Amino acid sequence: MSAIAIIIYQWYEQLGIHLTVAPFSLLGIAIAIFLGFRNSASYSRFVEARGLWGTLLIAERSIIRQLKNLLPNDVELHKRISGYLIALCWSLKHELRKTDAGYDMYRILPRHILTQVMFSPMKTNRILLLIGDEMAALREQGKLSDITFGLIDNKIDEIAHVIGGCERIANTPVPFAYTLILQRTVYLFCTLLPFALVGDLHYMTPFVSVFISYTFLSWDSLAEELEDPFGTSANDLPLNAICNTIERNLKEMTGQQPLPEPHQPDRYFNLT
Amino acid sequence: MSAIAIIIYQWYEQLGIHLTVAPFSLLGIAIAIFLGFRNSASYSRFVEARGLWGTLLIAERSIIRQLKNLLPNDVELHKRISGYLIALCWSLKHELRKTDAGYDMYRILPRHILTQVMFSPMKTNRILLLIGDEMAALREQGKLSDITFGLIDNKIDEIAHVIGGCERIANTPVPFAYTLILQRTVYLFCTLLPFALVGDLHYMTPFVSVFISYTFLSWDSLAEELEDPFGTSANDLPLNAICNTIERNLKEMTGQQPLPEPHQPDRYFNLT
Amino acid sequence: MSAIAIIIYQWYEQLGIHLTVAPFSLLGIAIAIFLGFRNSASYSRFVEARGLWGTLLIAERSIIRQLKNLLPNDVELHKRISGYLIALCWSLKHELRKTDAGYDMYRILPRHILTQVMFSPMKTNRILLLIGDEMAALREQGKLSDITFGLIDNKIDEIAHVIGGCERIANTPVPFAYTLILQRTVYLFCTLLPFALVGDLHYMTPFVSVFISYTFLSWDSLAEELEDPFGTSANDLPLNAICNTIERNLKEMTGQQPLPEPHQPDRYFNLT
Amino acid sequence: MSAIAIIIYQWYEQLGIHLTVAPFSLLGIAIAIFLGFRNSASYSRFVEARGLWGTLLIAERSIIRQLKNLLPNDVELHKRISGYLIALCWSLKHELRKTDAGYDMYRILPRHILTQVMFSPMKTNRILLLIGDEMAALREQGKLSDITFGLIDNKIDEIAHVIGGCERIANTPVPFAYTLILQRTVYLFCTLLPFALVGDLHYMTPFVSVFISYTFLSWDSLAEELEDPFGTSANDLPLNAICNTIERNLKEMTGQQPLPEPHQPDRYFNLT
Amino acid sequence: MSAIAIIIYQWYEQLGIHLTVAPFSLLGIAIAIFLGFRNSASYSRFVEARGLWGTLLIAERSIIRQLKNLLPNDVELHKRISGYLIALCWSLKHELRKTDAGYDMYRILPRHILTQVMFSPMKTNRILLLIGDEMAALREQGKLSDITFGLIDNKIDEIAHVIGGCERIANTPVPFAYTLILQRTVYLFCTLLPFALVGDLHYMTPFVSVFISYTFLSWDSLAEELEDPFGTSANDLPLNAICNTIERNLKEMTGQQPLPEPHQPDRYFNLT
């Protein structure tokens, strides 16, 4: 984009079009202010999404802690519920990235549960429902009182908020008009900039205008990337690594060996 | 608006009025800062409104989950309450958009309830009251203890906060003076801009001033559109699609077939 | 103010004082940034105040809902408590606007309560205490268990937070120095502006400087108005209309006829 | 500071140093943006601190309300606990301002408690512990059930959050580097400004540069003052008045006569 | 960096490259806006991290308070749990700074617990689990009812949120692209600035450009430092001092003598 601007500019220079820096200065600062606003909006989505996944880890650890405290001897139960919770976070990841959850569900869930989950159009929510059923069964058997059932139900509810919050972020982009208007104005601004600068800067024009364009375009594209924090590009959330951390945490707490390897950054130092 | 500016400008040019860019630069940046503030204010209303509808989905799913956990065999109850919850969200949509809830209520609610709801001036709140009555009846019958009743009551309370929050956003606009002052200054600014630029830019004036005006006017109008997030224009919340999602979710959870079709974007790729 | 500036400017013009636009451009943008900050601060007070009154409506509706659910047959109780709750919101309005609550209290409260409330220096808080006493009496009589008493106590607590929050906003202005510094600089800036512009703009000076001054002064005065959201000017919260809405809601829920008329905007389209 | 700048400038003027407005314009706007950020940071500390003290009032009123509701006849208890709560807020004030709590503790607390509190290095926290002990004793005596004890414990917990939050604000300043960098750049900027302006403005330089310097310096010093909201300067929180309000509220609620006089502003209209 | 710029500039000056201030003014302001955004993002991480550690202190104090209230005579228990809580905060510090927790764990924890903790890959979480186990044992022995167990479990849950929140901040930096783009543009900007200024300022260029560069570079580096608030540089959180405060508080509350010395600032007045 900038390369083209440089080439074209050589030619326009001789056309004698009068463009001065002053109106572009005004416009550039206005665009910078709007870019700042849009980056805030995108970044706060990123932060909220990260916070939700952090809450997921916390709530899942808390459920396991509560089960271990309240029913310390039912080791089988700890393992079964930790399996459900691990499946839930992988399933949420696949739902948000619109990838196929099949392999991970197959790897983690017992067979009779697997069918029930895979046939549901809302897999993550279905797993949460199953965890609730298990807790209700414990209450039915008198292993949990209404009050201790309530304590765990609050954690399940926290997870429900995480699932709902992530779906909300994934389904509701920043109003498209923001993206559209900013992109149009930024690109047009960068295209016209060389013609405004050429009068003052002569041979330095390409260099300076590429520099300015780089600043504006990179901020614009970064805002766009962060807007959907559940993608797989370098600046998105490393959902695989987070799910791996959750899996390691829950397995460690319930004494399951071996723990999966920690997720390693790829050769570009990015986690996915 | 801009077209008129261009035409008029050709004529003023020969009038010899002295307007320079400098004061407009100052004014333009000041307006950009104020536009940034107003967009923040409008956008945060949009985000809050979206968050409230997200919470509605979460709370309604949680109520169904709790009922299924606590009273797993009372399938009729699950369906009846899910019907109320679905009616509640459609009713809230109609209330916020000031449209007639009649058809949707007729479609969803059983007959004896329908009259009671349609005659109330606060339909959504009335439906919530009915849900509470059902829970109280279950408590009266001993099917829910005080504690498990309290767990569900907390969810009903969350829904009450959503209803109240949406009403608040719908009834309290951003103070009108913000809209008024900004609109006046933005329009006047755009009208005067060509006369300030013409001295420097000559034949390029129309082009540059249209560009600058476009940036400012589109940000102003976008802020105004987002300010009322419950409207039906392209950048407002797709309440129909959200209600449809809630209906699909609750029906799936209570095993009702067939699920309604997912809401599809119209031919301009907009959801309503 | 601006009119004076125009008149004086005609005279200074011939005095040969050198003022250029550049330092005023710097100063104007700095002031715009500070005005943006102050408007954020004032507007967030407005939003918080509105949110508190929204919560008041929600919490009062929830208390009535809970009473109707838990004690469905005690219609007298519903009406009595709804009366207290309605009185509470009118009393809070009078407390915040420092007007006399006498008439409204007389209109709503039963006689034996009226004396107790009117003699208290903290009327709103006193009414809340009375509501709590009623709930405690129900608990004493065994009509509410500790747990259901706790559910309602949480709502009373929400109202306590609303009252305390409103008092806090009313008693703690934005630090006065912000108002003072901004007002001084804005007025001085607007006074000096014509002298800076006159060199460039000649006969257009009054027009442009009035325009710029208008933008700055109106933002400054709007920030000041929103700072105290409980006043009675056009951009303040329409507390009368909100109290009226609460009264209509609670009466409708408890089946009291006739509902008061909805509050209508005055002939300037303002609610009070 | 500005006076010195004016004097020196007369002398430099004849030195022929070339400083133009343009780079100072850039720098001034950058500094204004950073000042805006720092004012936001300081102001949000002020707002948070005010909110915490507001919560303190609300929570203490709620504890008294709950005690009056749950144990309506134990008037001695109401007075004793209200004494502790009043002592707690004065003690917190003294802790935050690092003044001696002795006189106020002596005035409010009974003798046997006084020693225990005055010998503790964490007086406020100690008083909270004593309130908790009283509640636990009531529970032990069967006057409070576990559930009603829990309701009051939640309020005690709110107070614990207020104490911890205030200590956090008092002990953690805005990172000192912000203060340092801004102060250095603002002062240097104001010192150099006259030399940049003198070329354009001649005899008007002192006036304009004092004006600009005033704007920047006052914003900088205001940010510094608000940063520590618990001090005693004019723009800090009026902790004495707030404590006085709390004392009046709690005494009125428990029927203690006479109420202390409301705190009056001093002759500069400031509360302390 | 700036020193180099000064030296090089002397040489370029004679090269006749035309760079004017205007485009740099536009670019500088845009960069200042983006720096303001990035500082907000970094600073809000700092504030959140500080808030989490403040909550840790509050929650740990509350657990001790609740134990003292509910089981006033079990002094051994108070000391044991306070030991666990102190160990937990030191362990969290070591986890966040990636230092070896061995010495502090050895100093605080009893031997049989020490092994269990040191062998776990998630030490802090493991200690929390142990505290939960102790509470569960008290419930098993009938010393805590379900309800009072629930009150303490809520505090344990608060600590779980603190641990999870700190891990989230430590593991998720601000998207690296922000750092990268800003650093590139700021450094390039500062390098080019002298060449743009030299035409206007001649011999004053080095001075002014060093000043401007200092402002921009220091803001950029400060944002980077605050981004990871758990480091050990001067502007990071003084975790050692906070842990020391927590230790002193809990020991004072449980009557353990002697209290550790308060942490003193080092000779540069910094806490670590």
C-alpha cells in the first residue's frame, strides 16, 4: 500500500496539485483520536475475554477444591468431575474458534457421555448441565446438604457466566461502522498524505509518509485483530495454552498422572 | 450537505473573505476530542445494553439448569418455565422497541396466562412475577427448600436487574445538550471549512473538505445511532436474533422439538 | 460574554497589539483535553446517579415480588410495604433536592408513621428502618424463616446502598479546583481569542471567535450542570418522573387502583 | 516561578536565541495529553477513596439496622455497637492521616476496651475484631442464628474491605516516576516557553506565557494533591465531616441524645 | 540514544536534507495519543495487581477474624491457619517473580506440610487446598456448621480469585504488537526529530530535541515497566513489603510475638 503511494507520488509531483500540510495535520490528529478510541474499545474486549478465561480457571479449581474438602474420600468423583471440567474448557475453545471439538471430547469424556455431548448443538452448555446433574445426584444421595450444594452451584453459575460472556464477545463485534469509517479514512489519508508533504519535503516525502502511514495503519490493523480475541493470529488469546494450563491444574489437584506437557510457544515465540 | 458546500464554495471564492486554516485547526481538534468523548459515552451504553442481554441469556439458562438439577423428573415444569422465560425476553424486546408484543405472547404463552400478561401495562415485569409465583408454589409444596428456593430467587433477581437496566437505558438518553452542541458545531464547522481551505488548496478544496466533513459527520451520526442501542438500524443490537438464540437454547435444554430456525442476516448482512 | 468580546475587539484592533494564533492553538487544544477530562468526570457522576435510581426501582420491585411470592395472601401487607417503598423514593428525592418532603409524606404514609418520619433528621433512612422492622416482625411471627428473611434483607441492603450512594454524590462535588481552573482559563481564553485572530481574519474575527467560544463555553457549562445530577435544570435527572414510575410500578404490582398518571414533559419537552 | 520567567525573559530577548513556537506546540500538546492521563489516575483514586468512605457509612448503618431488626429490645447493645462503629471510623481517619487517635478513642470507647485498642499497632482492625467478637457472643447465646449471624458478618466484611482499601490507597502512591517525569517536563516547558513566544509576541509574551504556564502548572499540582485524597489540603476528602456525619447517623438511629453538631466549613468554606 | 542524535545531527545539518516541523508535529501528537492509550493500559494492570494484593490482605484478615469469632478458644488453630495464610502470600510472591520459595516455606510451614507443598508444581494453590482441608475437618468435627463453613469458604474463594487474577496478569502481557509498534515509532521519531528541528532552531536543536525525546522515551519506558507489575524495578509493586505487612497483621491478630520488623525502604527510598 505504502509502496504504491511512493511510486505514484513521483508522478503526481509534476502535476502541480496544491495540497498543504495544515488540513492534513487537523485530519491526522482527528483520526489519531478516533483510532485511540477504537483501540480502547478493541483492547477492552481483549481484556474482558482474558478475564473470563481467568475466571474459568479459578471457578474450575474452586469446584475441585470444594469437592475435595466436602467429600475427601470419593477420589473417583474428583477425577470424573475434573474430566468434565477439562472437557468443558476445550469445548468452549472449539465453540469460540468454530473448530471441531470431536477429538478433544473423545480424548477426555467417557463414552456414554460423549454421545450426549456431541449430538447437542450447544456442547459446552450441555457439559455444564451434566456437571450440575452430578451435583444434584450427590445432593439427592445426602452427600451434599442444600447449603453445600449451594456453594458449588455458585461456582457452576460463575462458569455459566463465563460461557455466556465469551459467546457474547464472539457474537457481537464492535459496530461494523466504526471499522468501516476508520478504515476508509485511514487508507484515504495515507494515500493523500504524500501529495500534501511533497511541497515541503521533496525527496524525503516517501520516507516520512511511509513512516506516518505505518504508524496509522498498524494501529488500525491491531485494533481489528484484538477486536476478535478468540482468533488464532499472533495477538489473540492463546486459548490452547490456557486450556492446557487448566488441564494441568485440575489433574494435579486430583492427583492424576502423568500431567500433560506445558504448551510451548512455536518458533515465532507465539502461543496459540 | 457536503455537496451543497462544494457548490456554494465556488461562489464565495470570489468574494474575498479571509478565513485561514489555523483557527479551524484548533477548532477541529477540539471538536474531535469532544466527538471522542461522546462516542465513548454512546458506545458504553451499547456495550452495557449488550451485556444486559447477555446476562439475560445466562440467567435464564441457569434457572432451567437449576430446575433440571433440583427437580429432574418434572418435565412439564421445565417446559412451562422455559415458556415463561422465552416469553419474557420477547416481551422485553417489544417493550424496548415500543412494538406490539401480542403475536409473540399469543404464540408462546398458555391461554389463561396470556390475558393476565396482555392486560398489564408492565408486561415483562408481570411475567417475571408469574415465574416467581411458580417457584413459590414449588416451595409451598415442599419441592424446594428455602435454600434452593433462594438459589433460584437469585437468578430471578438477576433478570429483574436486566429488565430494570434495559428500561433505564431506553428511558434515559445521553443528556440532549451533548447531542445538540456537538451537532451544531460539527455542521457549522463543516460548512465553514471550505472557505478556510480555499486559500491554500484552490481546486482541491472540495475534495479535501468533503473528506474531512465525512470523517466528522460519520462519527457524529454513529454516536447518535449507538446512543439508543435498542432501535432497528444497522448498528443497533440484533434483539430478534438474541431472542431467537435464547429461545433455541432453552428449548434445546428442555428437549423441546423442533428448535426454531436460527435467525438469518438479511440481504444487507444485517441482523435485526 | 461573546457579545462584549466582539465590541471590544473593534477597538483593540487599532491598538497594534501583536497576538498570533500559534500559542492560542496550543492553549486551546490543551484546554479542550482538560475539558474532555472534566466532562468525563461530570458525566460519570450523572451515569452513576442514574444507575442508583435504576437500582432503587429494581430493588423495590424485587421486595414486592418476594413478598407476593412468599406471603401471597397477605394483601394488606403488600399494600403497606409498597406504601413505605413509594414514600422512601419521594423522600430521597426531597432530601437530594433539599425540598420539603411534607406533602408527599402526608399523601402516602399512614398517620402514626408520618410523625415518626417527619421528626427524624434522616427521613429516608428512617423509612428504611421501618421497612426492616416490618420484615423483622414477620420473622418473629414465623411467617418468614431466617433464610427468606435474609433474601429480603439483601434487597433492603441494596436500597441502603442507593441511599448512601446518592448522598455521597450530592455531598461530594468534583474538587472545586477543577471547576475554578477550567472556568478561569476558558473565560480568559475566549476573551483573548479575538485579539489573536484579528491579524489573520479581519472582518471575520467576531464570527469565528464567537463560534469557537460557543463550543468551549457550552462544554464547560454542561460539565458544570451534569456535575450535580440532582438539580432541576433541563439536563439533570428527572427525579419526579422516576419517582412517578416507581409509584406506578409498585401500585400496579400490588393491584392498587387507580394508578397515578404518567409524568408528562413540560412545554419545553423537559421532564423534571 | 512564572514571575521569574518574566524577568529573565526581558534579558534573554536580546540574546538572539532562536526558539520557534512549532516544536513547543507539539511538546505542549503531548504534555497536555499526559497531564490528562495523570489527572484521570489521581482523580480515580479520589473517587475510589470517597466511595470507600461512602460504603463505610452504608455498612455501619446496615449493621445497626440489622441489630435493631433482629434484637429490637436490646437497646444497650445497639448503643454499645454504635459506639464501636463510631470509634472505628474516627480511628480509620487518624490512621490514614497519621494523627493521634487517643483523644477520640478516649471520648467514645468504654475504658476496658480503650486499653486493648490503644496498645494495638493496628487499632482500626482491632476494633473490627471486637465488633466481630460481640456478634459471635450473641450467636453463642443463641440470640443470632448462624444465618442471621452470616447476614451481619457480610456487613463486617464490607467494612474490612473499606479498611483494606483505604490502607491500599494510602500506602500505594501513583508510581513516583509519573510525578517526576511530568513535573520535570512541565517546569522545563514553562521555563522555556517565553523564549519560544518572544519572537512572535514581543511585549505580550509575559502575559501569554504566564497564562499558559498557569494552566499547565495548576493541573499538575491539582493532580498531585488529589493523588493522596486523605490529606488535609482544601481539595482532599473532608474526613472530619464524614466521620461527624457517620456519628450523627448512628446516634440518631440508636436514639442517643444529643446529636453532635454538624461539622461546619471553616472561613475559607472548606471542610476538613 | 539522545547523545548520539546530537552528534549525528551536527553532520547532517550540512547535508541539506529538507525536513520541516509540520509533519512531525502531526506524527508527534498521534504518538502522544497512542502513548497515552498504552500508559492507561499498563497502569490499569498495575492498579488491578495492587487491588488483588489488597484483597489478599483483606481476605486473610477476614478468615482469621471469622475463626477467632467462631472458635474463640482454639488458639492453636488460629496460629496454624495464620501460618498457612502467611506462607500462601510469600509463595504467591515467589511464583509471580519466578524465584525460589524454598527458604520462606521452610521458615513458616511445619515440616510435614512443607514436603507436600514443595513437591507440588502449583505451590500456592496447594496451600489454599490445605487451608480448605482444615476447614472441612472442622466441619466434619461439628465445630463449623454448613453455614459458617460457607462463610469461610467465601473468603477462601476470594483468595482463589486473587491467585488466579495474579497468574493471569503475570502470564498475559499487553499484546506485544502495541509495545513493538510504539517502540519503533517512538525511537524513529526521536531519531528524525533533530533533522526536522534544525532548520528552525539552529544551535538550540540538540537541547529542544533532547527535551522532547526525553518526554516521549520516558513515557514509553514507564509504560513498559508498569506493564509487568510483579517485577523488581523501582516502579513495580513492593511485594516484599506487602507480604511483610500481611505477616505482621496476621501475627498481631493471633497474638504471636515478636512481630517481624516492618520492611524498610532501601537507600534509594524504594521498597521491593
